[in-house]
Amino acid sequence: MRCRYLSDLAVDKQYQGLGIGKELVKRTRAIIGDEVSLILLSAPDAMSYYPTLGFELAGNAYVVRRKY
């Protein structure tokens, strides 16, 4: 499976709701194409946002945290 990870997508609160995040995801998807899965981890407050952009919930993720 070919996939790409979208890291640290954030829009300043004063600019949220203007379509900036939607456009960033749209442009990312256009670059990687339809044959590549796009994966991200969501902050708890944004969990309801990503399904509106076509993301499906995948309830499994693992992390090895940095030491420094």
C-alpha cells in the first residue's frame, strides 16, 4: 500500500472556517494522486472536522515518543 502522512495541519483560530484547511488537504491530495492513501492523526478537538473532508476514522495508531 502506498501512503503519505500529513503532519501538523493547523490553521490559526482567527482564520478557521475560511476554507484554508480544506484547500491544504485538497492540494495535498492533488499532488499525491488517487493511488496513494493520505493518513493523519487528529487533535481531539478536530475529530469531527476530518470526516467532512473525506477521511475515514482508523482507530489504531502507535507512537514511540521522542526522548528530547
